[in-house]
Amino acid sequence: MKGRRVTLVRPTEADYELIAEWLGPASPTAVLTADTGEFVTPEDLKRYNDSGEIRQFAVRTLDGTTVGTVNYRRQGPVGSYVIGGAIGDPSMWQRGLGAEAFDLLIDHLFHARNAHRMQFTTALYNKSVLRMVTRAGFVLEGILREYHYLDGRYHHAAVWSLLRHEYYDSLAEQARRTPGFTGPDAIPESAKAEALAVLCDHLRRPEAETSIKILLEDADAEAASRAAARTAGAAAAAAALTGAVSDAVSHAVTAPGAAAPPASAAPAVNGEAAR
């Protein structure tokens, strides 16, 4: 997945090392993502990713430098996901890289994986992420009171969500406001239409083979075969019946003790019978 400034790629072994470092309790990134209470190893991250429990992407600049990570996991009904991540290198903060990385992830989940709902949680002391999520059109669902512990006291967190129709509404609004906006399609609509035209042209040819055509031809051949078999069977039955009748008549004529046929009446002479 490639944007104007960053790409999302499957992490390498070196990426897992970096991500584990960024999410460690001593990292400034972990402070902002509220991951300071947990230790995670590169092996843990790889295992989660390989199993599908938590899908990780490395965020790289266009020159190939890994600067952060984004992730998602399924939660609740089919089509519902929780997303997270951060730009791990503090020198790369405030450059819009994280916002673009999350945009690419959201595009992927809604537009390629048929997501219905996206959820995101952030601590209320994370100013940069709060700015990003409010500008991205997420809807505030609620406040998790005293959810994160930092600097000797508890802090609230906010739960945000974005639904499928809200995502596509935002794309339509961007297209309306931005001339030349093309959206996140992997294949342009014009190319899809051209591909469909190729298929339609093929189907218009009499010699074009399709499964439906083959099915109909097979059905016609089978019906013709059954009709021929019925005709042949009827002919054989008729022939057998004719033979049986002929045999019965012949047997009746030649059987011993059969009565002789009656003599013909004598011809009349001068109107009288001959004596």
C-alpha cells in the first residue's frame, strides 16, 4: 500500500526489532500510545502477525526507511476491527506521516477487506492523535474514565469509530472538493469497464465457449440420446410383438388334430347346384 509519503509493508525481522523497541515501556512512543505497562518482544510481534491475531504493517518513507507501524485486529462481529499504531521515531513526528499511514490502513480495511466498522482508542493526553482522529471524521463513542495510568495518576481515554457508509461519504466529499481526486481504487473504474467490454465482445461471438453453453449443449445431446433410445425401444417392441403374432398364427394352422377348413360350395350350373 503506497501513499504520497509512506508505504505500508509486511515487517522484516529488523522491523520487528524496531517496533518492539518503540513499544517498550521506556520509549516516548509508548508513552503516547499508552503501552508503557507492557513488554513486547520481536518474537511476540511476529507470532501475533503470523497467526493473524494482530496484523502489523511497517510504515516506511519512500526512501525505504522504517519510521513506524500500524496494526489491526478483529473484534466483535465479522467486519469489525480495532486499529492502532504510531510513528516510532520522534524526529519524524508532526510531519503527517502517521495520518497518511492510518489513511492507507483504513482504505485497505474498508475498500479491500470489506470492513463494516473501525474502532480506535486514544489517551486524552495525546494531542497529536486527537487532532488526527477528529479531522479524519471519526465519531466519538464514549469516554473510558481513568483508563490509562501515567505520571502517578489515571487519565481518561476516548473511543472513536468510523462506519463503512461514513467512510464512503468522506470519499465522496473529498472528490467533490478536490479536482482530480481518484480515491483508493487499486484498479481505475475505466480499466474495469474496458475489461468487461473485452468479455462482452467475446461472448457475442458464436464460437465463444461458456459453461452455460456447454451445459445446454450437453443437455440437448442427452435429450436426443434418450429420444433415440425410446424410438429404438419402441421399434424393437413392435417387431417383437409382430413376430409373436406371426408365430401364434403359424402354430395354430400346423398343430396336429386341427380341423380341416370347410370345402368350398360347388358352383351353380344353370342356376342349380351340380349333383
